[in-house]
Amino acid sequence: MINRFTVTRGLGRDKAQGMKRVALTLCVLMACVTAGFAVFAPQVWVLAREGFPAEIWPAEGEFVTVAGGGVGAAGPFADLPEAAQTRLLESGGRALLVDRGGEMLAGYGPDIDAETRMNSFSLVKSLVGALVLRAHADGLVPDLDVPLADYLGADAPRATLREALEMRSGLIVGGEPAKSVEDAGFSPFGPLARLYAFGLDATMGDLDVDPEAQGSFVYQSVNTALLGAVLEAVYDRPLPEILSEQIWRPAGAAEAYWRAVPETVEVSAYCCLYARPVDWVAVGRFLLDNGSAADPFLPEDLWHAWLLPQLAPEVRREGAYGWHLRHDVLDREGAPVGGAFAYFMGHGGQMLYLMPSEDLVVVRFGEQPQLLHSTLYDLF
């Protein structure tokens, strides 16, 4: 340290002045970069302050409580079969819970227990889709083929409610190609980051539709943001209250925490609901049972069209996307279970399976995906 200090002290005046000029130049450059971000990509500062959404609660950011109505699915839970527990751990899983006709199984990864709240990521999209169908059943949205503008005003993109529900709206932002709005093309400088940082109200005016992309499936979170805004318009209530009243509380799930857009009253309709896996089991059971016989969540025909639509076997095997819900089938010859199933899916391997033929609800959380079909086959 002394030698280094002595060398620094022994620098000539010209060299010292040169270092000052370099430092000043760096300061100017940093100021220019900062100003550029402020003008062209202000969302970068929001993302930097909040960070990427945490996978486990607590998390940085602002949140709104979704009121619950219980303590989650009834127990006690027995241990998973060895094959299921092994695959869970080998795939970076955090929790795997099963409700098969009231028979409860559960397994957890390291440092995770029954009270750990985890980020839903896109699981919550499917709940927003289900709420749109409930609004349709309630007569608040009589026709799914009406323009979004009928509910959101002239600034809304020229797409229909059904197109947003099926992710076939062909949305573009500010003239950028449709792919730039796709979740898979996320960039901190892109339109999805702006939506996350500032909310739908701040980006609505930049939304448009590419006629060539309209009608083709493109997975875009902004569709769910638009559906969430429609729900708030027709119910005249905040989205967390609608979710609590229609699904979360009747299912008996405990309170959850939904990420809010900073300095707004808007939640991220497409992401980041923090709840325990057992609460998702309760919600899955509620949806699989279509509420109760005395108080169904949806009319029977609409529930069936949502959960078990008429699909050709080859289409179902490809993992078809419906009304904010995915569809597939177990059809391995000689397997102990089989049939069509629907599922919610989130970033990193969050899964909620609904399989009517087996009276089965399965919830899986993890830091990376797990094989879709093998997860179910390992349970039996």
C-alpha cells in the first residue's frame, strides 16, 4: 500500500491533469447516458430499483393484498411417491402438491415449507382469463367478439376481447414488430418492460394491431393487461377485489400479495401474485369443481368449453392455447392414468394442472421447468 501511494504522489503535473480530464470526460459520458435513459428508456430506472421479480416472498416493490377466505386446501398431506419427489428435486423444484379426489400429497425442496409464498409469474394470467368468462356469464360482457375499445375507449388497440383472450390480437407497440411485444423477446429497453414499469395507462396510446399478425397466436402479456382493465371497467372495482370476491375467497385460499405498478393503483394483471402452493391447490379445486353445485362459478356449458374444449387429439397433443388456458392429454399406452388436462403455466416452471377424468389438481413451483407429462405419470 505504501509503495502504491508513493507512486501516485510522484506523478508529474501533466499526467495528473490528464487523469482529471479523463475523470471529467467519464462524468460527462455518465451524465449523457443517464439523460438518455431518462428520455428514451425511463423504465430502466424502475427495473433497477425493483429488480427482477423475486421468486420467493418477501419481494421488493409495491403490492396489493388479495383478501382470502381461509387457510388453503385441507390436509393433512402425505408424502409424494419417491419417483415424484426425486424428479422434483432434480429439476430444481420447490413444491409439488396433489389433490386427487381429496387424497392429499405434498413434497418440498430445500428451505421451502407449507407457509412459503412464491411468485405465480404467469399463473395469474389464467385467473384473469377465467374472470373474463365470469363477467361474460354475469352479462357484463355479453359478446366476446366486441372491440376492446367498447370498454377501454378510443385509445384501445383495434382488437376484440376474444382475440386478447386467445392471444391472437397481433399487438404491436409504437410501430415495433409484434415479436418485440412477445414475452420471449423481453428486453429492459422494450415495450413489455415499459408496461411493467409504468402500467397499461401509460402505454395504451402506443398500442396498435398488425393486420398480418392478427389471428395468429403470439404470447403477449399486454393482452392480459387489457383484459384486466376490461374487468375493472365492467365491475367498476379494482382487479384484486374482483379476484378475491369471485375466486380466491370462495376457494378458501389465504390472503395473497399482488405486485402493483409503482405510483399507481394498477396491478400487473399478467404477473406476480405471491401465495402459498396450498392456496393454488384450493383455487385449482374450486375451478375443477366449477365452484359448488349451489353456486357454480360458470354455467356448465361455458365451464366445459373453457376447461375441456372440443379439440382434435393431434391439436391437444401440441399443447393448444385456449381462453388464457393451455390444453394437453395423457395418452401413454398402458399408463395408470390418462385423459385430457388443462394447465396454467408460469415463468420458471410454475404449474397448475386440472384433470377432470382423474379428479386431479396438481401444483408445482420451481426455479426451472419440469417435464410436463412425466410430472403426472410419476404420481401414480
